[in-house]
Amino acid sequence: MNTIQRKAGRPGVSQEKLLESANAIAAEGSNVTVEAVIARAGGGSRKRVGDILAQRRLVLFGTMTVPPVPVSVAKALNDHFEFIRGEVVGQFKAAHSAAEADGEMFRRELEDAIETCGSLEQQLHEVTMEREQFRGRNLQLQDESAQTRGALAAAQSQAKETLTENVQLSAERDALLQKVMNLELDQAHYRRKIERLSEDGAKARQAEARACGELAGAFSRMSMSDRPQLPLPAQPTAMPPDDEDDYLASHITQVLG
């Protein structure tokens, strides 16, 4: 390692003392500046101390081929470094704040999507229950229609056997026919209503699929640390053809916990 050429200094503050002060400051983990060395050594001119510190840095890096860096240049380089560091720190803080804001926005989107899925699940459950009610009513109307047709057949048979009761039986037959027509009209009305409910159920499932898609999109945009821990649904089984609504409601309940 090259050694520093020692020069005669002002009485009382030797070059050795200035170097010892600089080394002591460095050992403490502080910045070795001209002002700090002068304060520690108890004297010395800024130019001389600056030259000595420049030579010291060259010795620490293992070369003396470059002339000492002027104090003004060294200070300008140090000031530029501090400016660049401040810019980098500011940009890092701004990026960190933006990332936190994006994470908060994604969390809100995820919460909204989960709330939407819960609302859609409730709507689907209500539509399914109403459809089951009308389906039961339709079966009841079919039974009543069959019973009425049986009564009509019995009345027609009785009319053939008893001519004297023909008028009364005809009137009864007409009334029964009217009742059958009314029941069939009611049956057709409920059938149409069931069809509309089926369409509403399909729309609700489509809305649920879109909401779940938005949820998956928001979830994928979040960083791993920001993602909430969501329970995974059980592996779906084959959907029975006659229990589609019950299967969908059960599957949504598994997904949303």
C-alpha cells in the first residue's frame, strides 16, 4: 500500500494528529469531514486538512497515481451525492405510498365483490324457494284437474244411466267443464310464471359469474401479502339434472363460506 507523503504543518497540529483524528472519526462510524477533523484535532486549515483527507482516501483505495482532489470538487461531489440520495429516497417513498394506496383500493374492490356475491346468493335462494312453491302449486293443480276430470267422467256415466236427471247432470257437467278450464288456465299461468322465474334464475347466475370474475380479477392484482385468506370450496361433484338450483345454491354457499 502506498504511504502518504508527509508535509510540514503548522506548529501544534501535525499531519499525524490530523490522520489519527480522521481515523478515530471513521472508527466511530461518523462521516470524516474537514470540519469534523479540525474539531477533533483542535486546529488545522480547511485546505490542508482537505488535502490530507484526499490523500488518505487514495491510500485506502490503494493508489497514489491521481493528484489530490480539490476540496471544492470533493464538496461538490458530496453535495451531488446527497442530492441524488434525497431524490432516490423521495421517489422510493412516493412509490411506496402509491403501492399502499393501490393495495387499499384492491382490498375495497375485493370486499365489494364479496358483498355482491353474497347478495346474489340471497337472491338466487329466494328465486329458488319461490320457484319450488309454484312448482308445488302446479302439481296440486294437476291433481285437482285429474280429480275433476274423474268426477266429470262419473257425471257423464250417470247421465247416460238416468235420463230423468239429464238436465241436472248437464248443468253439473258444464260447471265441471268450466272448473276444468279455469284450472287449466291457472295451470298455464303458473307454468308461465315458472318459466319467468327460471329466466330470472339464469340471469342471477350470470350476474354471479360476472361478480366472481371481478373478484378473481381484483384478487389476482393484489400482492401475495395483501391477499386475504379465503377458504377453498370443496371439489364440486356432478350436478344432478333435476336438482340444478339446489346444487348452485349449495356451491355458492361453499365458495362464500
